[in-house]
Amino acid sequence: MTNMFLAKAAKAYYEGNPIISDAEFDVLAADANYTDVGYSDEFFEFDHLYPMYSLQKAFVGEEHPPYDHATGATVITPKLDGAAVSLGYYDGELVLALTRGNGKKGRNIMNKVKHLVPTSITRKGVVQITGEVVAPETIPNARNYASGALNLKSEEEFLTREVRFVAYDIQPRVEKLWTEDMSNLSSDNFDTVLASNWAGYPQDGLVFRVDNNAKYEEMGYTAHHPRGAFALKERPPGVVTRLLDVIWQVGKSGVVSPVAILEPVLIGEATVGRATLHNMRYINELNLEIGCNVEVIRSGEIIPRVVRRIEGEVNV
């Protein structure tokens, strides 16, 4: 059930109409070991020239990859919160513009994006430039506004939208340093993520990236993420309450699973007194015991979930 909901949430997110927050999605995805990135449907029929990987997420105050920031080996940039897009150039001419889609294929948005980016560049051969289409944070639901603009059928209506493209990568990378590649894009009249701190545009944390391109490639990739970069984000707290008891219930499939009985607490507009605990392994991993304080989230139509134990005395 959870994976089906997360797939639905991912589809809504990439269409510009999210049904849960990023923070709620991250917690639920980790909880359910959900690793799919993006989504695809029958309209996604064009291949990206290079795969568009997602970034590994780390959270402030928690363990994250030990990159060397002091020597300049790692570059820190804002993580803009918009709609990811790939651009394809052949012998210096713009020939392709795709939504992120599932990271392998995306939908053709050339008729709209050509108004946001240079239609010719100095680099020859086959080149992919990736970046984010963003809108000012003064616009309500700016991320949805930017993503929704790419879904407009009318090119004329798109031209009325206050959006811009900010580049954050180019492939193949020809310079020794990623920062040099970004400088070249600036020379070709691109906005780049290095050109500003982008205050005034929605941001979803910071990106830490190995600057040396050879080192970045040497570190390799997982099925979903490059190992040479990660996104550092704040983890918004859930709601804290007390674990009063654990009972066992039989699901429709006949599987017996534990359920937390909680001191009732208001989450959003709902009063929550029960939450799933999945199985004994989950209980042991969180070190839960009767009477301890726990953090609980509730996302969309998903039932409440205990996500961690909170140590110390907490007023609940």
C-alpha cells in the first residue's frame, strides 16, 4: 500500500501537483525502502542523452558523506527547488529539451524551454546540459508554478509565466573542474547555480559536490545516485507523543503486524492515537519500549507512522 501511494505521490510531484511535502515523502520512502526515482507513462518516449540521477539525501545533525570542504575540493551550492530539465545540443545547436521523467526518458518540452535558454553554444558534438526551471518564491507555490508551466499546452501561455532556467551540470565534462565547466556555461549566457546564491528562489537545502571531474567519475554511481555529490537538508520534526502500548492485528492478507497505541495527538487536522510499527525488526531498530516518547508523521491517506524514538523528557 505504501509503495503504491509513494508512486502516486511521485507522479503528482513531477506533474507539479504534489499531494504530500518533500519531508513527508522522504520519511515514508526511507520507511518503506522505496527507491524508485521519478515516474513514467506512455508520453515519456524520448531518451535523455545521459541519465538524470537523483541526489543522495543527508540531514543536518545526522551522519552524511565525509567530503573535504575546507580545501575547496568540494563545492557547496544551493539546491534549487523547481523542475529538472535536460537540454540536448548537437554541434552547438539546441535540438532537444526534456522533462526529467523517470531519469532515463522525459517528455518533449522544446517548444517552451527554447524561450528560456541559449539556442546555440560554443561546444561542438553531442552535449547535455541539465538544470532547474524555477520561479520566484514570491509566487505562491513557486515550485508547482514552475513545474506546471512546463505542462502547459499553450506556448503563448507559457510565455506569460515568470520562470527561468538555471544550469547545474554539463556532460560530457571536458574541464578538469566542474566549476570550470560552469564558468564556460556562464560564458555561453547560461544562468548557473554557481552564479548566485539564488536568494529569492525556492531552495531545498544545499548540494555538496566533488569539484574534480575525474574524481567525481571515479567515485561512480549507485543505481540512483552519484557518489560524488549529496543534498544536505533540514529534517522538519514530526509530532511527539508517548507510546502507551503495542498490540498485534491481523491484516486482510493474514499477516500479523504490530500497532502502536499512542497518547492521542493532533497531526494536521486529525487526532492520532494509533500508528503502524510494521514488524518486530522495526521496533527493535528504533529501540521502542512502552512509555517512551516517539515522533509520528501522517502523510496524505497513509496511516500514521512512528519514525523514531525521542530521548529525554518531552512535554506531550
